[in-house]
Amino acid sequence: MKTRAEKQAALELVLMAFIWGYGFVAIVSALDSFTALGIAAYRFWLSFLLVLPFVVFSRRLRKEMNLKNFTLACIPGIFLGLSLFLQTAGLQYTTATKSGFITTLYILWVPMLEQLWLGRKLSRLHYVYVFLGLIGTAMICKFHGGEWNQGDLLTLACSFTLTVQIVSLAKYADQIQSPFVLNGFQSLWAALICSVFLIASRSTGFKGWATIPVAHFVYLAVFSSFIAFTIQVRAQKVLSAGVASMIFLLESPAASFFAYLFLGETLDLTQWIGAQLILAAAILVVKQPSS
């Protein structure tokens, strides 16, 4: 990675991974006041609404709140919403450990789809780093395989939909003028698709008011959705989808770090080694020369 813009984008994605990492702690708390599907729908509605005040006071942003950007955000937004729905549905039948590992399989699919859809071929060395990252994720999640059930298949589908979301942003990167506005529309599309599933479930998605869980829900909406996904859109304007997806893996050790600080969870030696492997894989990908 040579250019200053690429290095800055990589650092922004590291920050995003840590924001998402704390998101796991926030979700554990928010589930006391919301259902999983309620969190998925409402966080994106709030993320979209947060864009509007900025648009009111910025002539440039008002110009970019147009049909073109609304359309550009359609595919990444719908597939982002589908990803959270599939992951939520899968967690009803499988363990969080298996879900965490199966979801990260997108680092396998992203380079493949990037080559098929965008015509970008990554180096063979990149796949070595992918393998290293997968091993590290399996170790930190303590994934042991076993029989696959309905939840595992739903989560596998989630890894595919996340792949489309990541690569579609790379596809439209050159056409995106404002990552801020694009993410606003992406949040709107995700909110709409999640709301369809929420309505179909005949649930409000809300269990009851409690200060700390609601505060953590706000964190998910403001930081994990509004800020983090804006960072993703911005970073993918200069980084390939394959490189970005590898940096996303840092979310796993970040989640473990925050779980240790706030939930009292600890890592054993195997998990610490897994975290180091993920970190090594991300650093090696970032240090690769620009293609």
C-alpha cells in the first residue's frame, strides 16, 4: 500500500473495526429492551434520520440527496439489511461462536466476486493472508465444525449477502460523490428491508424502556451504523473490496477486547494466538503494494 489516501483509508477501517467490536457489547445490553430484529430495523431508521439535519444546513448535501445516489445505495443497502436479518434469524438455531466464524467467510467470497463482477484479480499472496485470517478467526471463535443446521445455513447466506454489499460499494465507488449521503440512503434501504421482516413477524421489536440498554441501542445506531458505515463507504473509494474485507476481521479481536473490559470475558491461549493471526493477516494485506 503506497499512497497516503490508501493508508488513511486503512486506518479509518481499523477505527471502524473497533467501533463494531464494541457493538457486540452494545447488542448484549440492547437486547434487554429490543428484539434482535427490532435492533436491526430501528438502528438503520435512526441512522438515516441523523443525516437529515446535516442536509438541511448544507446546500452541497442537499444537491446530493438526489435520485442517482438513492439508486446507487439500493443494492448495498438492501443486502446490508438482508445480512443483518439472516444473521439474526440464524442465531435462533445456531451458536454465536459458529455464527461469528461462518459470517467471516465473506473474506473468501469477496475476492472471487470482485474478480467476476469487477474484473479485479488479487494476488495469490492475498489468499494466503485470507487463509491466515480464517484460521485466526476459527481459533478466537473456538470453531470446531460439527453438523450444520438451519441456523448455520442462514448464516452462510448472510456471508454471501455481506459479500454483495462489500463488492457493490467497490463497484460504485467512482460514482459516489458523498459517502455521507450514500450511507444515509444505504441506511434507508436497510431500514426498509428490515422493517418488512419486522412487520411480517408481527412484533414491534420493542420490549420496554431501560436506560442503559436504550443508550447502547443509540450507540449501535450512531456509531456502528451512522459513523462506521460512512467510514466504510469512504474507505472503499480507494481500497479494493478484498483488502477492506480483510481489515474488517479486526472486529473479532476488538470485540474480545471490549468483552474482556466490560463483560468480564477472558481469552485463553488459543484465542490469543488467533487474535495475533488476524492482526498479522490484516497488517500483511495493508503492507502489500498497490495493484
